[in-house]
Amino acid sequence: MPLLASPGLIDSNGRPVSIAQKPLAVGGEGSIYDVVGDSSIVAKVYNAPQSKDRCEKLGAMAGVTTPDLLKIAAWPTATLHSAPGGPVTGILMPKISGYKEIHHLYSVTQRKKDYPDADWRFLTHAARNCAIAFETIHHHGHVVGDVNQKNLLVSTKAIVQFVDCDSFQVRAANGLHYRCVVGVPDYTPPELQGKSFRTLDREPNHDRFGLAVLIFHLLMMGRHPFSGVYLDAGDMPLEKAIQGGRYAYSRNSQATRMRPPPNTLPLTMLDASLVSLFERAFAPIGPGGPPARPTATEWRDALGGFLAQLGPCKIDPKHIYPKQAGACPWCQLLGSTGLFFFLAGAPATGGNGQPFDLVAIWCRIERIAAPVVTYTRPSPPNPLGIVARPIPANVPPLTSKPMLHPVPSAPKKPDTFLDRIAGVGALAGVLILLIAPPIGVGCLTGFGICWAFLRLTSESRKAKQRRAHEAEKQKVAELNDQLIRSWEAKNQEWNKEYRGRASKRDGLAAQLSNLESTLDEASRTAVGLFLSARKNLESSKAAYEGARAEYSKDVADLTKRSAQLQLEHHLDSFLIRDAKLKSMTTDRIASLSSFGIETALDVTRLNGVKVPGIGPVLTKRLFDWRHSLAHSFKPKRGVPTAERTVVDQRHLLRLRQLEAVLSNGPVQLTEIVNQYDSRRSVVLSQIQTVVNQLAQSKSDVEVMDRLRSG
């Protein structure tokens, strides 16, 4: 029987409440106690008297409690008082046990310790349950306001619960709003950054920013959407990036001037709907104000649809990814970076229990030939034996084509005889001027005027000649057109038969061209897939040989390296989040996590990368903290089993995955070739059918062409 605290507490309904003497948890605002006689609830007793507004808010929260709220939140069910009608000294609320703060799940390091069985499907379920929890709060007219990584808890079944609900913005039964006066910058939308919350009414659209950040954390391994590599000069701290709308994973990196940190998951792992929701949630503030961010319901539905697309990797069942993605992205990340985000989900063996033989596997891979892509258009089986279809009996015979009027030939050049005579006369007048001036003047004047007139009217005479020729051509064309129309009218049925045969021939020719294009595309795709798969297998082979050599060396040097391995294991157990370093704010912790720096062991990565908000002073503090932990560590003598396990965990998972990739190589290449061969066979059969039909159709047209030309 637990010891009881002062028995003077009563709830808002006047019933006495007895609480255990020893608190379950102690915080800065108050302590949490078991309630004697009811294991389903706890009492939060405040350390100091609450203000009048605070007492009214807590009473209002208890007054709007519903079963739906209690499913997703430790919502106050009653207020506690020292005397009837007295000020609020505490609250009663549901007891939540077996849950951890959500950052224990999305942090890679903490997840391996606290949620060892979690995979990406589990995180996606938790993200969807987060959306449902926000949806419930908003449906009741309330706003979380202070969205952060500590007021959401997650169970080992991915169930989500809100705590510290007394900080929420609450709508009372009478419609009055009680504000949320606190907030964490990492989850605060850009339009509220730096503002005082005491005079501000929050809206669901503000919450939606924080919800999107939490979902991003869960799906993207703890990365913050606004923490990345700044492409311009200077530093870009997290809060400043949020204010500027610099979403680091945006499809428009030229506008945001940001790109994701190294070794992050590609957004291609998500489906298009989720990528679009993130773009909307993190869009910058426009001229019309903040964007209308995706609602909790939209997130719930999109994540539900995404869950249906997920399936396990053939290599490691803990590797969950979209089925349509093809190759496992987790295996690719492990192969390229050596990082593993989840504990192994299968025994560290070669995959099928048999010893892995790289030489034998590689021989099998090299024996698989690339797809055959040569193509020659086939001929009909018996081209000389193709007999044209006879013209149907109901089609009257073709009458002879009418004799068409010849088209007038182009007009000759205009006659220039008079021009020449006038020119010679004028020239003669010049010469006569020397002998008989009067006669010379007359000749020069008369013939000159005539020559000038003829030259000036030359173009008009040519145009008149051309018009006459065009009129003659038009007249002949009209006469010929009348003859052809008359001939076609007399042979309407025959010409209809001809046009039908010609149309069929042209359609078959187009169909053949399309089939050959399809075959060419299939060939290029198959060759591309085959060469890409071979290249990946060659990379995996090189990675396997390197990893095997490194593993063998580590095992051989284990005694020599035991102290270092023990030290690394020791440093990896200290989280930066728990270090309480001066000026190490939550947004800086988020920035470090976004760059994969979570523990004392990870601090050395700061040597090769610039993390936003982490300057020289903080960097030195981190290294000093790491050094103090390393300096105080005393390794054990010998090679502890745990250290051999560390070596095995570090290498065997990657080796097993590479072995599985290589073992599956022959199957993968054979599937590519077989699928192409099957497709090629179908298309070639279709091509042969169309070639045969086209040959027949051409013969059918040619027999009528001969009659037309005859």
C-alpha cells in the first residue's frame, strides 16, 4: 500500500482524491503522481499557485473532455483543489505508460536502443497516427500551438499520444479561446518566428507546419526539412532558414539556395503525393500571406495510401520501401556510405544458409549474355506466290481514262526586235550628227524616244504575257478537272475499292513502323537495364571485396584495436541532446541530427562538413566534451565479447547484404534478358503478321495501279 500524500485534495466534482507520496515524474512545472484506487489516471500537482487565467483554462479543458480526445491525449478530465471552490492546484488525466518521446523514434541512434524492431513501415504508421492525433485536436476546435518533439509520445505499437496538453490553445464550451503562450522555433511556421505568443491566437494552419516537420522527421531519419547545405556564402541557421522559406529538399533549389545534407534519403523514396504535400507545407510566404498547408486529414490519407505501397527487401526484411522503387534504397545507402539506419532483420548469414562463393557467383554472372538487339525486317514466307485479290464482281470495270488537254508550255521571252532596231537607230543618229547634224538629231530623237518607250513598257508587256499564260493554264486545268470528275463519277465504285485497298496498305505500313519502333525502344531499354545492373553488380563486387578485406583485417587486429572499439562504443552511447552544452539549443541539435551527428562518436564528422548554426565556439565545445568522455574512459583488458559483436555488427550486415545482392545477380540479369526475349518474341510475331498482310495489301493495290495506268 503506497504512502499517501496530504488527503486534502478534491476534484472539480467535489470527490476526494488520494495520491501516492512518491511521484512518478518531476518536472519544472509540477509532479506526476499515481492516484490511489484508480490505476488508469494520474494527478499532476503544480509546484506553485496558478494564475486566475490559468485556473480558468484548466477548468475549461476539463469541461470539454471527450472520449475521442482521451484516445490521443493525456487531456485533463478534472481539476484538483485544496478546498471546494479554491484555486486549481492540479489536474487529473489519463495515465500513459510504455511510451517514449517521439524523438526517440526518429533519431537513428535512439531508435536502435528504444525501438530495435522498428522499420520504415513502423515509422510511417507513427507518422499517420500523428496526423490522426492532430486531426482530432483540430476537429474539436483546439490548436496544439507548442508543437515539439517532447509533447508527442509513441508506443512500441506506433500509437501516438499528446502530453502537456495544458499548454494547448483551447476553445472552451462558451467559445472563448485560451491561448498557447509557448513554442519551439524548430516547429514554428515562418510567419510566427520571433513573435510573442501571449497576444497571438494560433490557427490550425500554424499547427500544420509543425505536423509536417514531425512527419518529415519520421520519414527522413530525423532530418529537419530546413537544415541543409547553404549554396551561398555565410551561415544559414535553422530559424533563419525557416523564416526565409529555404526548404532544403525543395525541387527548386535555385530559389531556396539550399540542398540536402550528405547521406540523406532521396525524396524519390516517397510517392509523388507526399513530395507535393511537403512542398506545400514548406512553401515560402507569398504576397497573399502564408500558404494553405496540407491538413492533418490530407496527411492521414496520403500516408495511408503510401503504406499500401510498402514492401520488404529480399535481402533484409527490415528494409521496407515502395514496391515500385525497384532496387532497395536502404541497401544502396549501406553500400555507398556504410551507414545502416535499422538493426538487422535477419541472421547474419549468406542468405540461403550456404557458404558464399564469390568466384562461382561471378562466373555465373559473366556467363549471362546481354540481350540480342539486332533486327532485320522479315520477308513474307513466299513473296513470289502472293496473288492479288480479285476486284469484286459488283464493281464495274474501269473505263479508259480520258485524254487530258496538254498544259500550255511556259511563254517565250518577249520579242526584242523593235528594241534592237530602236537602239541601233539611236546609235546611228549619234554617228550622223558628225556628218549631217539635222538628220542626226532627228534620228537620235525619234529612235531614242522609241527605244526608251519600249524599255519602259518591257515589264508590263511581260506581265501581260504571263497573265495570258496563267489564264490559259487555268482554263486547261478546269477542262481537265471536268474530264477527271466525269471519269471518276463513271468509275465511282471502282475508285472506292481502290481507295479502300490503298488506305489498308498505308495503315499496315504505319502499323509496321510503330511495331519496329516499339521493338527498338524495348531493345534500348533492355540493354540499358542490363548494363546498369551489370555495373551495379560490379560495384557490389568491388565493395564486397573491400568490405571482406576490411572485416578480416578488423578481426585479425581485434586485440590491437579492442581499446579503440570499446571507446567508440562508449562514445556512441552519449547523445548530444543530453549533454547540456552551453548555447546548444534545440534548433542546433536538430541541425546536427540533420547531418547525421547525434552522439559523441559522431562529433568528428564536423571536421569535414559545415553545419548551419554550429560555429567555431560550439564546435570546440563539442570536441572538448567528446575529449572529456574519451579521457575518462577506461577500457577493459582483453577482447570482450561485446567488442567482437560490435565488429560483427559493423561488417556482417553490409557483407550479408552485398552477398545477397551478388547472389541475386544471375537471377536479376536473367529476368531482364528473359523479359526482353519474351517481349521481343511477341513483337516479332506481330511484325511478321503485319509484313505478310502488307505484302498482300501491296499486291492488291498494284493490280489496280496497273489498270489505272493502262
